[in-house]
Amino acid sequence: MRIRDVLLAATLLVTTATAPLAQPVATYDPQQLPATQGRVAQYSLTPRGDVDGVILQDGTQVHLPPHLGAQLVQLVKPGDSITVRGLKAQALPLIQAISVTNDASGQSVADTGPPAMPPPPLAMGFQWLQVQGRVREPLYGPRGDMNGALLDDGTQVHLPPDQAWPLSGELQAGGTLDAQGYGVTGAYGKSLDAQQIGNSATELVQVGPPGPRGGQGFRPPPPGFSAPPPSSPQAPPPRGP
């Protein structure tokens, strides 16, 4: 059973009465979970641009399920002080959050399980991105799997976890990283699903298996993005979700 499933079954956590959107009524008090306080540096984004948490100024990565992203961006802005309740990793700067509270307003958002009706995605437009910068820290998924790197300018470069570990040398803090891939940029930040990464633009390596038609081997773009990358006229056509 997943850690999150255990937590939800054990505590049935929900938001407090001060939450801005309707939520189920609380059965147990989320205050029983460990609390971590910090100031928000930026939102945490998935490879497709969904907000799935925040990154604190001390580098701690706080994860919530992406379906709570719309609520989170209403309650919490970069620069806000927050209190997070959830499971904190022992050896990683990572919290699998159950609730996030804005310290100034007292309003909270909490994970009560999957919604009956998933909210619409946040308005973020996909495009082909090429980024370069110094790595601030590796990125991790909610279960502690390395899945990318955070650059000094706030760009989040994502890789599939099974590809991130073999390429972990390029994802360490202090190194220079070049990356190309389909991504999003907007009010909530910049994130890309890396297709190629390297220490420089002349040392790029492929991420993941080659594409079905050979060519440059790029993975297909997200739904709704039909244009191939400018450097790869033989990139495979898009597939469905």
C-alpha cells in the first residue's frame, strides 16, 4: 500500500473550515502530523506544467497531488510563509504533503483523495524549449525518485525516473546543464520534459528509447502540440494521451 494511501486511510485529512473552496468535512485533525515551516520560492511543476506543490527558499520540495494545483495557486504565492504537514524524507529535501497552510491568511489546502470530477488543467501552452543554466538542486518525485533538476533561473527540467538515475551526474548541484524538450512557460514557471540533456549544447545525450521511426528518437509531444522540434524534421508524430 502506498504511503499516501496509508496516510489518507489513517487520518482522512481535509481542509479546515477556512478553506476557500468547498471540501469534505474533517474527521480527524491534520495537526497530528509533523509540521515544517518555510517561505515559498516558486511552484513545483510536473513535466506537463501542472502545479504539484511548491519549492521553499531552503530548497525543500513540497509535493501535493496535481489535482490540487488550482487551489494551491489561489492560496499560496511565491514569497508567502507556509506551514506544511506531511511526511518528511530522512535524507532528501522532500515532503510528501497532506496539507499546506498560508501562515498569513490561515487558509489551507489538503489532500482528501482523488476528486469526483478532476479540475480542468491550468492554462499553460506547450512549446519546444531549449534551456541552459547551473543546477541548483536535483528534483525528486513524491516517493523520493530523482526525476530532474532545478536550474538557478527556476527552470524545472524533468526526466523519467528510470532515465534520471543513469544520468544523475548531469543533475547534481553546481553543474552546468543544457536541455531540450517539449515544455511550458507561463505565470507559474517553466518546466520541460527533457528529450536531450548534457553539460553543454555539443554534448547532448538522448533521454529515453529512440522514437518509433528512428530519426532523432524524440519522444512524442504532449497532446495538442503537433509541431516537431525545429532541429528534428524526422521526429515522430504526436500520439494521444
